[in-house]
Amino acid sequence: MKIIADNLQITRSDLADALFHRNPDPFQVLVQAMEAAGAEAIDLNTGPLGRNAAREMAFCVEAVQSVSDLPILIDTANPVAMRAGLEANRKVAVINGISLEPQKMAEILPLAVQYDVDVIGYLLDGRSQMPSDQDDRMAIALELFQRCLSAGLRTEQLIIDPVVAPLIWQDGLRRNRDLLEIVRRLPELLDFPVRTVAGLSNLTTGQGPRNLKRRIEQLYLSMLAAAGLSWVLLDIHHHDTVASVRICQTLLNDDIFAWDPTANDGSSAP
Amino acid sequence: MKIIADNLQITRSDLADALFHRNPDPFQVLVQAMEAAGAEAIDLNTGPLGRNAAREMAFCVEAVQSVSDLPILIDTANPVAMRAGLEANRKVAVINGISLEPQKMAEILPLAVQYDVDVIGYLLDGRSQMPSDQDDRMAIALELFQRCLSAGLRTEQLIIDPVVAPLIWQDGLRRNRDLLEIVRRLPELLDFPVRTVAGLSNLTTGQGPRNLKRRIEQLYLSMLAAAGLSWVLLDIHHHDTVASVRICQTLLNDDIFAWDPTANDGSSAP
């Protein structure tokens, strides 16, 4: 399990301001801090972009890649911005993401094929709703997989996000328990060792004691890791959570154990 | 997943002294503290007993049960002491434990049948060695299960302990990863929802930073919980670890989520 940092959100006022003035410095400072804190990939969440979506996205991608070689997840629902980000990309880009929503299938999925990049597929229905039922989620995974292949994607390009639900939802506990099973069973269901990703912050959305939130996230993360999750999206400044990822990486790999969790850089983890 | 406290070890000098003088007070004080800290069962580990093994064990069981209704795990390899403990028991007792070791099969297992109590079966070979290979461990589980049934045990009475290995062993990481799979697969292997138990302290045996040990234990515990572990044996004074059990219980049950983990007393957990 490797870490995608979710801190690069252009809705942050300092970044929105920097984007407006085409000042790469705040992006670069943040990206370097994210990498130093242990990020193994960076999610670039632009939020809603303005009229100059394409130019804005290109600027963001260039700002990130001017200081980092990490994979960059281009996180936008705007196909024009997505294409501009892929054009600007000079390193490793991942499309974040698609779902069975017709617009995404029609306008985002072909970009993954055209630019030959990995793409995150969310287990959401055609209206971008989370299925409440486990069988529905399995059926969506199969349909998404098959439609990606039909569109010309190679199996290796798809990364599935089964979508963590907020615990405070009425059936939040059941959904997230089902999610563990989905992560474990997807490779068998798709007859391929498909990679999976999950966003951790969604779990503890809402009011709640901060320390308890972190503990819940870390313990659920450990369950996800044991289920075989490939990537986790999290706030890289939650140092305890990052340390927990390192411990999970250690527990689940084949090295000889050592007490220093930082000695394991995750390079041998799945 | 419920908690068995492993703190009642007669090798502790204060308890050894109290036993010698047949003074139940230190036992009672400790047992009440264990229950207050969240113990849902109590392991009574007598260590090597003297010439008066039977009387000493009876005294210990009576001391515990004079202040607590919790299930008591009688943890001795001495069949005379085991029988005395079962005779003294007035509440719920569990035999801890048996293995394929011939002496245990011949002298301890029949006591579980005779006294109609649950019994913990360790996945160890006939010489009480831990199998290093996963297939061997599965084979031992099957043989243990079948020999218990042949001896007249009801399936419901057996609780399997797959035996956590110290991480510092050369293959400690692999063994404990295999253990997660064993816990998950045992019900299918034995075609029965067999209960499982694991002792957590063995994981971090040896020199190592204390806080890191606790974090590793908690994250591995979470993996065990998700794999379906029924009971965990731990130091009840590790409050963070106990809190982690409560969170795991919450994450894995069907209630509606609430931020207070102590609101969940584990009564609806497996």
C-alpha cells in the first residue's frame, strides 16, 4: 500500500490566489513538503476551474512537476482541463477519475486510452450514486471493467476506488465493512490482480473528536491494507496516520522485521 | 472480538506471595481492576505450581470468582491443577489449552469433555512446535478438530489459537501474515463458524521502543479483527490497545455509528 497525498486542493485560498497570479511558488513549497512527509503520489484536486480551465490546469501540472517526479493524479471532472493536464504532463499522470456516469465514459475514459495513462474508476452508478448493496457494487465493478476494456483500455491501466462512505451515514458501518470484502475479492471477481485505491478522509466526515477520528482512520486503514489495498489517499500532514501506513507496509511485506518503521520505505510493498 | 486480560500471572511476586499465604486480597483487587479496565474474560496463568498444585489452583479460581462473574481461562499444563480448577469453578471456565502434544490430548482434552467446558486448541505440532508452513498449519487445525470430535467434544466447545509469532523471528512477518489468512479461512476449512483467539503480546516480544510496540500491536489487532478473530488476549492496562479493540468492535458490527467508542460495549460484536 502506497500513499497518495490529498493536500493539493486548489480550493485552498493561498493556492487559488497563486493560481490566479500564475505564481508557482506556493505549489512548489507545498509539493516539496508533501514529498518530504512521505507522499508517494500527489492528487491535484483543482475543484471547479474558471473559463481558462485548460491553461489553469496546465499551469498546476507544470508547477507540481517542476519540483517533483512523483506520479500526479489529475483530479477533475472537466474533460477540457483533463486533456490540458495530460498534455502538460511530462512524468507519470493518472486520471482521477471515471465512473459509469455517461459523461465520464464518453469524455474522460477515451483520454486514458489516448494518453495511455492509468485511470481511477469509482464504483458509483450511472448517476454517480454510491450503491448501497454489495451485489450492486460487484456488478458495477464488472460493468466498469468491461466497458473500460471495450473502450480500448488495457486491464493494467484501471485502478478501482470502491468509495469509502462516511461512518455517520445510517448504514456507514455496513458499507465500509462491505468495502473491505470488495477490496479483497476484486482480483478474483475480475480475474486479474486489479489495483485498488481508497480515500481515507471521507470515513470520518462530520463533527467528531479529532484524536478519535485519527485512531478510527488508522485502524480502518490497517484493515484495508490487510485486504490488499494498493493505494490510500490521505492528508500527508497526519503524521501518525502516515506512520501507521509504514507499519502496515512492514507487517504485510516479506522483509525481515526491524523496529525502525522508517527503514521500510514501502518500495517492496504492493 | 472480545478481550481476555492476560494480567493475572501468578509468576508476579505479589501474587506468588499472596498465593503462598492464601491471601485472596491482591487477586481480588487485580481482578476488579481488570474488569473495570474492560476485561471480558480473565486468563488465570498459574505458571509452574508447587506440590499443592490442586489446592493452589482451587484457591486462585475461588479468589477470582469471589469478585467477578467473567469467564475464567484456566491456563496451566498441569492436568491435576486443571481438574482442580474445573472442580472449583462455579461460573464459566475455559480450558487453556490443548494441542496435538500427546500428553495434552490424553490428559487435558478429556477434562473439557467431562466438565463440558470450552477449550482452546493451539495450532502446534505434536512436539508443541509452531508449524512454519501454512499448509502444515491448516493440516494441524483439521487434525486437532477431528481428534477433539473423536474424543467427544462438541464442535462449539473448541476455540482455536493459531499462535502469534514474535515479529523478530526471521520469518515472523510471514508467519503473522499467514495467521490472518488462517483466522479468515478456518470457518470454511472446518465447515463450522469456529471461534478463534490470539495472544497479542507475543507479537512484539523482545527489545523495542514501547510506543512503537503498542502501535504495531494495535494495527495488527485491527487486521485480526477484520479477519474475524473472536477473542484477543492482551494486557488490559494498555488502555490505547483496549480503546483500539472498542473501535474495531464498532467498525465491524452493524450498529449505527456514534463518536463515543465506549458507548459500544462489544456486546453485539462476534
